[in-house]
Amino acid sequence: MARLNLLEETRYEKLPVTVYADQNAASVAVAKRIAGLIRKKEAAGQQAVLGLATGVTPIKVYAELVRLHRQEGLSFKNVITFNLDEYYPMKPDAVQSYVTFMNENLFDHVDIERANVHIPDGTLPADKVAAFCLEYERLIEELGGLDLQLLGIGRTGHIGFNEPGSAPNSGTRLVTLDDLTRRDASRDFGGKQNVPAKAITMGVGTIFKAREIILMAWSAKKAPIVRKAVEGEISGEVPATFLQLSDNVEFVLDADAASDLTRFDTPWLVKDCAWDERLIKKAVIWLSQAVGKPILKLTEEDYNSNGMAQLAVERGPVYQINIDIFNRLQHTITGWPGGKPGADDSQRPERAEPARKRSVIFSPHPDDDVISMGGTFIRLVDQGHDVHVAYQTSGNTAVWDDDVLRYMEFAIDFKHSIGEDTAQLQRIYDDMRAFIDKKLPNQVDTPEIRDVKGFIRKTEAISGARFAGLPDSNIHFQALPFYETGKTQKNSVGEEDIRLTMELLQKVKPQQVFTAGDFADPHGTHVVCFNIVMESLRRLRKTEAWVKDCWVWMYRGAWQEFPTHEIEMAVPLSPAEVLRKRNAIFKHQSQKDRPVFPGDDAREFWVRAEDRNRETAQNYDRLGMAEYAAMEAFVRYHF
């Protein structure tokens, strides 16, 4: 019976999928399978031939293999590897090369024979590439093919660098990279303009010949393309869909990457559900959007025709369900994000008391506060709350080099204008220019350049916070140490990051904490900063009584928005407030027009924010709520 239920749940899925709670558990499981294969081959006196992937996805798999080697005696003496791909052109000692990646994450830490390591050669002359690719294929075939191929998946649906348009029988070859792929790689290269336009990759046909294929995907960013690959029609526009034709493939996902699959996203379409308040709200909002009707106009026929007959029978009549969800959604709307003094707060998202709250807005980068919740920020100040903003990182990797020179030129001219000697500044400026002229992609800036970039972003943040109405005493710059590497790759969180955050929280003793819950940012900084805040609050809760009365609100906006069913507080903005928010964002001039790391959204940050805030308001309007110009959305985090 359990097997039949599982088949019913997964009937939209066209290949095997295993879902783990998180990427750590999934990575350990994949590494265990690889280790089992290696040991099995070793016991039989055979070589294990592995196809390996690069990128963020397999890093923890390789870390677990290294641990198994060091602590449990796993030997790689009998292992032969073939990597999927390499940028072209690419020097093997470049920071961004996959040779460097594999050495740093696996090969330098295990006992593999270097002669058994094969990675496409990014240094070949153009006229030698085709012959190299044929030889790569021949070597794999001579060894009897790949025993196991590890894969990630790009947001274009590429496997390896087999971009949309790749043929299912393609072999190892030189390819042109999709623009989205290059944008996703831009943070590793210091900008898209530095990302190679081509790569050498194993073909889909080569991958298919492997006796076992494991495709791994982590995070909600991969959820849309995972759904296309698993549930969509086979198409060259999504090369990963070709894997549906294989009998030897398995997708290994974390819960976030699997979240768009039908059995998780809309489970009522594939099984009977245990209906709780959260799922009912999600389902009714989904139904309203699916049939294009406001919530209060949904009928029993709408429920029955869209997989929700069980809900209608168990919790009906449907009109009562509609009224309940309508009221719950309406109660999320408030013009008083700090609570309305003297009002009944039983149906409001925030408490009425204390009337004047102490609020801390944690901003991972120096502009996240105004981009993501600028309207709410300004309203909290206008309504008399004691608002503080804490800029967690300097953001000093996200400033153009020519801005540094421009500010230095200003400093030299100003110093000269007041009669002071400029010789030292001029020497520093000359050194900066010389460094920038020879700077390699993603090369770490000199300390002086990093300082100037940090100063630029600091002054912009001060200007934005002042515009929102804050006194200088309530503007805090933490410069958390984990960030200050000068590279896009940051350090692990340390005790000093926690200490600095606890110190600020103890100083303010807030009743409200606002923190970024926008974990789709391409740098990963948001989730790191969120975890620092939450760990600090958990520790303080053990000794500080005020923490029990501290509510945590997550905001989004720069990179994504909360789905409507998750929103617990929606703060409407008038047209005038939208304009005030825009002007606050404009204070961040270094991030206007074309920021260093724009992600895959070509819109400027202020445009993204306004579009998303308007879309949130329109979603509420279509569900039958009052019509507003814009809305900022929040979800309460319980810790």
C-alpha cells in the first residue's frame, strides 16, 4: 500500500528522485555511494572510473570523501577520474579553473594517482581542441566507460556545459556558453565581462553511457529548473530532460530544490492531504490564482475541478473556507509595522504595546535596508519608534574600480584646495592605478582600494539612513570579519561575528528585529548574516529576559519575494511613499545603473524593488483585497 501511495504522489515525476532534508545529509549519502563503489571495485581488483562535476553543488560531497579517506581509510589508488568540463581558454593555475577547483576540494587531499586524473585542457590552441575531445572520448571508452557520473544542473537546464540546443547524442566538444550561465559565473570572475565565452564539455551522449548517473541540486534557486527537468517534456531547450530517457539516473535533491515538484508544491493534486491552516491558506490562494477569481467568488465546482474536493468535504462548506482565508489574508495588512498604539491587536500582525518600540534593522549589504524594506523603515521612523540600522558587512567587493579612482581624485583635489600637501595621497593613487591596470579577474584588491570601496558604501548607507530619518547615533557599521576577505569567497562564520552582533543587540534590547530572509542573493551573504543574527539571539535568550519579547521579522525584495500564502505582515505604501523609498535607494549611487554583481536580473535595484512591491499589491488585489500602489512583505521567524 505504501508503495502505491508513493507512486501516486510521484506520478508527475518522469525519473527517480530522492529528497533529503538538507544538502549536508544528501552530500553524505552521495559520498557514501561513491565510497561503496570504490571499495567494491578495489575488492574485485578493478579500477573505479568516475565522472566528476565542479561548482558549488559537489563541494560537500568531496569534503565527505576527503573525511572518509583521512578517517576511515578510503583509498583512491584504484580511482580514475574524468571531469565534465573546463572553461576555454583557461590556464590550469587560474583561480577560476576547474583544475584548481578539483585540487583544492579533492585531489590535493587524497591518494589518487595524478596520472589517473583527466580534466579538459583549457590551454589548447583552437585547432587542437577537436582532436583532444576525440581522445578524451577514446580514453573513457578504452577503460570500459564511466562507472558513475556526478552532475549538477545549471539554471538553463545544462548538464556539464551542454547548453540549450545540445543534441542528446552529443560527444565531448567545444561549446559557447549561454548568457545566463556566464552571469551565474560572474561572481567568480569579478564580472560577467571576464567569464570565458566558451568551454570544453563532455556531451550528453557521453554522460548517457555512464552505468550510474547522479544529478544533485540544492537550494530554492534550482527548484524551477529541477521541476522542468523532472516533470517537463523532453526538449533540447532543457538538456537535463534528456536524462528522462536513461534507466540509470537518479536526482538527489535537498528539500528546497525539490520544493517546486508537484508532490511538495501542490500536494492536493496527487494525494489526500492532512489539512492544516498553512496548507489550506496556500491551497485556496493557489486556487484563486489558478481560476482567476477573487477568494470570495470561489465555488464548490472550482474546488472539485482542481483537486481540492477533499478539502471541500472535510472543511466545507467552501464559502466558509473562503471567508476564513479572506479574513486571515486581510489581517496581514497593516499600516502600523510597529503595532498600532491603543488598538485591538488580536487581528493585527504586530503587538500594540509597547507603543514606542526599539527596532533593529539588520542589513547584510549597505543597501539591503532601503531596497528591501525602505518604505517600512521610513514609516517606523515616522511613527516614532526607536529605529536602529546595523550594516553587517562593508560591501567592499561590489564597487567599480573607476569609482575608487574618482573618489581618490576628489580627495587629492580637495586637499590641494585647502593648501595641504597631496604627495602621499598622490603616491597611493598612482599605486592604485598601476594595480588596477594589471588587475586579473577577481584578484583581491589592495588594502587601500578595499578601504576606499568600503568608505564609498559607508557614506552611501549613512546618506540613505539619514534620509529615512535616523540620527547618526542609530546607524551602526559592524564590518563582520567573515566578509572581510576581499574576495567573493568569504570565510566561515567565527565567534567574533557572533560577539559583535550580540553586543549590538544587548545595547539596543529591541522588541523588533528585521533581518534579510532573501536567501536567493547570488553571494550567499544574506543567509550567512541571517544565521549570525539568529545564533546571537538564541544565545542571548538563555540569559537576557528582553529576548522573550523580541519578535523577528524577515524581509525580502532585492532578489525575490515571499509567495503570498507565506506573508504574515504586508505594509501598504502610497505613491508618495514609493517615491520616498526610491529616493532612499538613490543614495546608493555606486549600485545604480549597473552594479558589479547584478545577478541574473537586468533591472536596477530600485526598479526591481518597485516592481516586486507593486506585484505584491496586485496579488492581494486579485485575491479580493483593497487595491494599493505597493506593498512590502514580511514573515515572522519563530526561534
